[in-house]
Amino acid sequence: MEHTDHLNLLRPAGLPQGGTWADFGAGEGAFTLALRELTGPDAVIYAVDRDGAALRRLKKDYIARFGSPLRGAQGGADNLILLPNDFSRPLDLPPLDGIVMANSLHYFREKEGILRHVRGFLKINGVLLLVEYNVDEGNLWVPYPLSFETFHTLAPQAGFTEPRLLAKAPSGFLNEFYSAAAYKV
């Protein structure tokens, strides 16, 4: 997938400018970069991933695309904060306006508990943007994917609104990706 594909999966959510966001399972930051482009230079984004080397590559790509991750004319607070950590564990984060989880939920068999945990980081009406393979049977590399239909049932059980399908994109690996938005209630 290209940067344009990542943007097209998130753009239909109509994200506001600014705010405090996180990318859980950010890896090298494909969706972190798309999130930054859609929410603008004043957004604060926490990129969370266990792979510190991937996060360092993300920071290099971020600087190459957007310049310094410092916001404000005087170079105020960082607007990209790298957290080499496991998002399924407790994290020291402020209340978030939104969370992107792109191809990270499919590593967990027990998804409702993870979604409840993730929900705890969001402000009331904060948005969870999920990008996943649109299948329910995985393989060695994508062990526990969930289709949009499955997410549609699971999200309300975990304390979110009924999710809205945002977009789909083809995948040569497991048919297609989808993106969806669900809000904390």
C-alpha cells in the first residue's frame, strides 16, 4: 500500500484538525504519517509500538515528510511522541481524541478485552479508527483477523458505538482491507 491508500482509508472519518491522538501498533508509521497529514501540524500523536527500531525509522520518515516534530514557531512541545511499549499494557497517556489501530488488533485472540482496554484511553466520544483485513480466518502472519461484520458486532459489546464502514482497499494478501470508525460511549 502507498501513502495515498493509507490516507484514503482514514479520510472518510472527517477527522478534526489538532487534538491528541495515538497510533497503537504504529510500526514504521504508515498510518501515523497519514494521521498527521489529516489532523494537521498542531495534532499531538503518540506512536506506540514494541519495536523501538521501527519507531526510530518512523521519526526519520516523519521529519523527512513534515520537518521537525516540534510544533509552534518557537519549537514548543513535541507533536510526535514515540512510545516503545506494548499498547495492550497500561500506558501513561493523556485522554485521547482518537486512536488508530491498523493491522494490530489481529494479533489478539481475545479482542473484546483489548478493545475495552483501548477504550479506556479515549475521551468520551473519542474515535477508534480500525484498519483490518476483511476476513475472519487468518494464517501464521495474521493470526486472528476480524471482518467488518465481526467488528460491527464486537464494538458495541466493548463500549463503542455501532461502527461505521469508512472505506475498503484491495490486498494481495488476504483479499481486502477495510477501515471503520467507532466512538466511545
